[in-house]
Amino acid sequence: MAQAQVKSDALAARIAGLTLDEKGWLGRARREALARLTSMGLPVRRDEYWRYTDPSSLTVPAPIPAATFDAGDEAPLFDGIERVKLVFVDGVFDAAQSDAPELAGVEIHRLTEAGATDLHWARDLYGVLEARGQVPVVRPLAALGSAFATDGILIRVTGKAAKPVALIYHHQSETSDAILHHCVKLEEGAELTLLESGPAAARFTKVVEVDVAEGARFHHIRAQGRDHERRANTHIFARVGAGALFKSFTLTANGRLTRNEAVIELVGDEAVAHVAGAAVGDGDFHHDDTVFVTHAAERCESRQVFKKVLKNGAVGVFQGKILVKPGAQKTDGYQISQSLLLDEDSQFLAKPELEIYADDVKCSHGSTSGAIDETALFYLQSRGVPKKIATSLLVLAFLAEAIAEVEDEAIAEDIRQRLENWLSRHEG
Amino acid sequence: MLEIKNLHVKLEEEDKVILRGVDLAVKAGEVHAIMGPNGSGKSTLSYVLAGREGYEVTEGSATLEGAELLEMEPEERAAAGLFLAFQYPVEIPGVGNMTFLRTAVNAQRKARGEEELSAGDFLKVVREKAKALKIDSDMLKRPVNVGFSGGEKKRNEILQMAMLEPKMCILDETDSGLDVDAMKLVSDGVNALRDAGRAFLVITHYQRLLDHIKPDVVHIMAAGRIVKTGGPELALEVEHNGYADILAEVK
């Protein structure tokens, strides 16, 4: 009882300064989200799901200030790619910096203007996947995002998008506290690549709901920005239909605290979902990947590939679950989480889980942490490769399986290059 | 070319002495073989020369063309012209064989102040040399040694040697795990590299490799020392009578 009170008091304090936009259909969805949130309260360290990550800086009423960051001469990721840019500054959409939201086969709406319009497809999606994702584990910060998002983008894809939609998040104020909520609906056979990049704010709370209908294909690639002091809790909820594809990859370099949750439900036969991440941290860095994949149909495939490189006391967390529901026969589930610890001060905490209620499935999971392979390092050096380059080659090799989840070769190469740059900045 | 004087080596972690005063001189153009029973220190000698960690040199020196090897990093030794073909070539998942070769070749060229090979030139050379060793393009594309058979790994070592064109080549039990055909292929690869400016130190248990790679000098190593040196006939003697006679004679 005492803990429930703590959670509900924390919630009251957290939302005291926030306003719930009551307008239209969106207002109803927000009120329902608030009702869910009120029944849960905010997470505390004593919750099993937050055992390895302290949620307090994500739940306190005012964010801990975070200095903005100058990336120097490193161009922002995806810069060379032709795309429809939608820019947010400290969590507020900036039309002046954005491209016109026009792309054949794609409808783009701003969340703040959507409440007044009857977008039936968005009405059936906003807060809906988030609500489904509250079982069996509650995710209060996702409900907070549905209830109090101050901005966001609603995207409906009816054809094959000729270029990606790119959400770019600038962080300008040291005390910004951004709450965003996006929805993406891919109709049957539609295709879209969604890019996300940038730190967004001192504290970033974000929810993305993605509904991938039968035969549709969704690619998601994101980079979370190099700010050292930023904090973020992000959720991506996905429902993947028959024969559809969902692929999500996240690159995280730096950040004081990041918790990325992915909640994916394979609801149609032969659906495919891959979720992957490469995270590198040096020093005051805490990165948590929490993933929950549900197989609810036959012959579906899921892959979770999470790799972390940690040094100087950096902390990595992985909580990943594959749930195979009764009847989800011929499931092919794979999960790997690995950390490369570059010194003895860093740590990796992993909780891989399988829960299977069907008898004809193939599921595997593995979790390891280890140091650089000294034998391989010597082998490379003995061929004349200097230790620094050899180390960098081995670290990139360690991350390769995660980066391989990025299908676009140019983007994958760009990501490799950035990781190489990061390694050369964090040598020794 | 290679001159080892009174080399004493112990394991860093424990107080175990492995080499107890090795003396050896290999001239340019020569092929020397080292034979010896298990545990005599043959592989340790090769690792110490290549610069592997975990060993402590307590006395002595090893020079390559007059330069002290033991003070160099492993990559500096490689750039100076030393090459060790590993008894157990290391698998490196995630690093493509081709990337590995090009990185190595260009790192050495850079260290020597030479211009790096262009991607096109590199490809041409590597294809030609791989063909001679019957290494197909699939093996070049795969991660270094991952999923290679024993014979493929050894051929891959010789390919690296051919690409890096070292002056002093040490072959550590390159014949282990090879069938007759693979041994011929590997030996042909080695023999193709023999020339007046290059020397070889071939470490082996068996005389049969020396039928293919004909040595000028054969050394017998036991208990951390070279105990006997002779011509190719010494290897035949070992093959027929084992080490017991020689060791007894030395004692």
C-alpha cells in the first residue's frame, strides 16, 4: 500500500504542471491514457521492471538540466540521404526548418492539429497499441506519453514511399522536457522508412505506435544524439500483420540515461520483426534496452540483436522477452544480447526470458559479456595492424551483427564510420 | 637475418622457465628447421619472437637485420619483416578476410613510409596469389578463418605471408592437421616465396614436411635449448629413431 501511495504521489507531482488537451477524439484517447496512468502510478526502483535502471530522473517533476552538445565537424547522421525532414526543437515542431509534409502515398499530420480532424485511422491507433502493451507488464511512462504528448506526427502510408520520412530532434534548452507521441499506420502492402535522429531535449519521453498491416514493410533507423547529459525514455509499440515486416535499429552513443522499450506483437501468420541496437558508452552512461516480443500467430520470425561497448564504469542493461502464445506454431525466435567490457569498471546486466506455450517452435537466446579477445588482437598485430586500429576493427566486428540489421548499405556504412569515430575519440 | 643470442624466457604469470639460453642464427636465403619433442619450447620461441604477451624475457636478445625485436610492439616487428604462420590461426568473426588482408598490407606499407595500395591494385594481387593456393573468392569474403577447415586456415596463413612479403618467415607446425594434398599445396606456396633475400624458420614435429620444404639446417630443441644442429640428415635420423638417442647423446 505504501508503495502504491508513493507511485501515485509521484504521478501527481509529475503531472501537476502538465495540461491535458481535451479536444476532439484525441482528448478522449488522452483521458483514457490518463486513467490507465492513474491506476499504475509512476515507476519506482523497487518495481521488478526497473530493477536495473533507476527511473527517478525520468519521473521527477522537473528534468535535471542537460548541457547542449556541439558535435563539431561530424555531420548529422542521414545528412546525405534524400528524405522528408520534420524538425522538432526541444520537442516542438518547427515548420520553418522542416520540409513540406508532402510525399506520394503518405499522409502526414501534426498531432496538435489532428484532434479537430476526424482521422479515423489515427483514432484506431493512438493509445491503442500502448494500452495493449500494458499487459502483462505496466509501462506508465508510455501512458504518460499518450496522455500528455505536446506534439507529434501522425503518418499514414498507403503506397510505397519513394523516400524516408526523417524526424530530427534538436536540443537547444538545457532544461527542456519534451513529451512526443507519433503514430504510423502502414496499410496493406505499403512501405516506409522512418528515420529519427538527435537528442531532442534534456529529458525526452517519447511513444511511437506502428501498425504494420498485411504485407506492409516498415524500416526504422534511429540515432539518439551524442549529448552526454541527456536522458530519455522511449517506447515503440508495433503490431505486425500477416506477411508484414517490421525492422528497427537504434544507434546510441553517449547519454547519461537511456531506456528504450520495444513492445512488438506479431499478430498475422508469417510476420517478421527484427529489433536491434548498438550502444557505446564511456563513463557516466547508462543504457537500457527493454524488449518484449509476442508471437501470436503461426510461422512468424523475430530477432533481437543488442550489442553494447562499455568503458570507464558505463552500465548496460538488457531485458528481453520472447512470449510464444498457444497456437503460435513454427515460431522462429532469436535473441542475443552481448556487451564488450573494455575495462573492469563497466558492467552489463542482462535478463533474457523465454515464455513458450506452443510445442513446435524454435527459440534461442544468448547473453554474454566479455573483454576484447586478446588472441585475435595479437593475431592482427602480428600482421602489422597497429593496436589501436586492431582494437577498433574488433569492436566493430563485435557490433557487426547489430549493424547488419540495417538493410540500407549506405546508412550501415555511415553508422560504422560514426562508431569508428567514436572509438577514436574514446581511445585509451 | 635473424640472430638469437642466449635467449631465456619464463611465463609471466607463473615461475615457469621455458627457454634456457637459445642461440640461433639464420642467414638470408636459408631455410632452417627446428624439431623437438613436445614441451621443448618451440612454439614459445615463435611467440616470443612475434611479441605475444604473457612471456618475460629474462636474458638474451633477438635481432632482425640488426634491430632488436624484443623491444618492438608486435606490429613493428611485422613491419620490420617478421612473419609468424600460426599453428592455430585465429578466427575473427565480423572481420572480412579481404578487409583484414588489405588493412594489414597497408598498415605495413604505411609503417615503412611506402604508399598504400589502391583497392584495385590490391584486389588484382590478392586474386592472383589466392588462385595459386586454391583459395576461392568465397573464402576471401568470409570472416577471417571462420568456418575454414584446418587446411583452409593454413592456406590462408600462407596467403597472408605471400601478400605481406616478409623477410623472415616463421612457420609454427604449419603441417599439423594437413592431409597429403594440402601439405603439397602449402609447401608449394612456401617454396614459391623462397629467394636470396628471405629466410625461413620451420618448426615441425615431422620430417615429412621437410620432404617438401627442403631445409639447409636442422636444429633439435629440447628443454628450452638447441641441443644439436646438423644438415637435413638430422631430420631423417629423428624420423627413424625418435628423439631418445639424440637426447641421450647430448646428455
